[in-house]
Amino acid sequence: MPTLYLILTVFALLCLLALLIRPGRGRAMTVWLLAALIPLLTAVTVALGSGQKF
């Protein structure tokens, strides 16, 4: 399950980077949403993966 959240976090990060590289394509609310979503997804990934040994 943590792997799914990690993949989703990386995908959100890549989407945010794509919107920041071409600023005309992204709306301000979309950029703010992705920027707020990345720390949340990172925290969920760490919380779910803390019980596993890698």
C-alpha cells in the first residue's frame, strides 16, 4: 500500500513540475492544490511504510 502512495506522490510532483515549467498552461488553483497535496501524500507514505522493513 505505501508503494501506491509513493507512486501517486511522484506523479503529483511530476505534474506540478510540468505546470511550473510551462506556467501559462496551469491555473493557480491547480498549482496550489498540487503543492499542498505533495506533503500530505508524503506524510501518508511515511506513516504507512513505517511498520515495514525494507
